[in-house]
Amino acid sequence: MRDLVVTQNITLDGVVDASAGWFVVGDGDDADYSDVLAELLEHTERCDAVLYGRVTFEQMRGYWPVQTDDRTGITAELNRMKKYAVSRTMDDPAWENSQVLRNLDEVAALKQLPGRDIVTTGSIQLVHELIAAGLVDEYRLFVYPVVLGSGARLFEEGSKVPPLRQVEAKAFRSGVVLLRYRID
């Protein structure tokens, strides 16, 4: 069985809504994020599929395939792996190596197929549904030293999350900390 891994960039106070521009990986500010990027690429090597909700899928599809000078390696990795969009309305994903899944039953079936990790990032509405359905096996949280006070959170009030076991804590030069937790 494949693991479903939720990878999120998150603030100290649990906000995952990145619309305020609080997280950067690459050339965004004076901090050195090269070690964070290297870690992300290492995690990417452990997966062979990414899972998105429709909105995040469309954002990714509109950005990554048209990158011609990507020095991060993310474009090549996304082109390599299978991409899944969970949507009841999308018919043609219009991105190479992509497939539309209609519901969480299809996600659960995907986990049963042979392969490596399936990673979802962003897609907070889908992530909330995956958490509620008990489909998440691991959380990889890149915690940024930022406090926003409000915004969409990884765990909604009343979320039912089984006990978690920490498997890794790793600090980066920029002040970002990776926290990895597995479902017991």
C-alpha cells in the first residue's frame, strides 16, 4: 500500500493560506532557502504521484508547464510524475501525465496500487476531506517563522486526527523547520 503524504508550508500559528506571500523557496528574499529546496527535491524522489484539488491543480497547471528557465528542478520532477486532480467538474486535465479522480473512493483505490508515496500540497479543502476520511498516512510540515493570526489552517476546529508520532525534526538556515509526523 502506498502512503498518502500531506506536505504543507505552514506558519507557527498553523496557517497554510499562502496568499499573503509569507513563504518563499528560491530567490525571494535575503534568506538562504537552498537547503529547504534540496530537502523538497529529496522528498520528491520518494514519490511518484502528486494529488491536488481542482483549484490548486489549475494553478499548478498554469504555472509549471510553461517554465523554461526553472533552476529548481521542480518542473522536470512534475513532468516526470503522475498528477491527479480530484474534481467533480473537470473533464480534461490538459496537463501531460495527469488524470482526474472524481471522489475520495478513487483516492483510496489509488493508495492500494503499487508505487511510491502520493503527495498532496496546497489543496486545503481536499486535505481537510482526506483528513476527515482517514486517508492521510504522514504529515510533512515546513514551518516558517511567521505568525499571521488568521487564515486557512491545516487542522480545522473539530478535526479528528489519530495520534501522531514524530519521525523527524530538521532546522534549516532560513529558520524554517521541517516536522514530520506519521499516523500511529
